Amino acid sequence: MNTEFIRRLDRLKGAKCWGVIAGKGTGSAFQLFFGKKYRRLKLFPNPLLSDDVRRYDPQFSIFVQCSWRMDSKTRVICSSTDPDDNDGEMVRGLDLLLNKTLENIIVSFPGYDTCLMFSESLFIKIFCDEILKGATNYSLKFRDIIYYIDGGGLIGREKY
């Protein structure tokens, strides 16, 4: 277990999700934006992104590239196997996370499968199924460092 990574991950608790990138062009991958907003030097030109995502960098973000599923208390909302249509189940489901608070995070070892628990009983379950060395399951980006959860439960990091 990488205690430095877990301490950093715990910093997300209590943060609101204010941005989501998902849909055509991203496949099953998605990115969630949290915390303070920092004005970008250059506006993202993609008109399909929200104004906040186009204009601001997040204090921290999670970029998920492996298998995942989003649940509520009573049903499965969407998953990485859904089509990435901009008006489809995946995008509509992930957009439910906007303005929700990340209340808890549970990490299972040794593979670092992760459950993000949001307000209003919404859950993102990340299944780290990429097992080859160098294959990234998900990454956690802060203003100064990026952590990569790679195949086989290995954690990489890179100063930003």
C-alpha cells in the first residue's frame, strides 16, 4: 500500500465535482474535476464541454481509463461498456455527479480498485483490470503531481 497516494486521495473527501469530460472521442474513459478552479491560460475550444471545464483547471482531477460502473442505491446507472454517445446513458449518468460532494473513498488492495462515494448515494466503482506493466487504470492529478495506478497495483508518479 502506498501511504503517500492514500493521503493525497483522502484530500478529495468533501470536494464537489464541478466538471465532467466524457462522450464521443473519449471512449469509455472519463475525467472528473474537483476543488478550486484555476483560470486556464488558453480556453479549450471544444463547444461540447461546459464553460467551467473550458475555462478552468481543477485543483484535482481523476481520469479513469479502465473498467468502471456507476451505481445508485437502487440501480446501475451506467458503465464503461455503454456507448459513448454525447446524449447517451454514459454521459447522462456521469453528469449526475455535477455538484455532488465526494463523501468517501474506499480503496481495495493490492490492485487499487476504488469506490468513489458521492452525496445523494451515487457511487463510481473503478475496477483496475489493466494488469500489464505500463498500462494505466486511472490517474489522480493535483496541481503539483500526478499519480498513475498502473497494471498489477503499481503506482507511478510524476511532478507536474
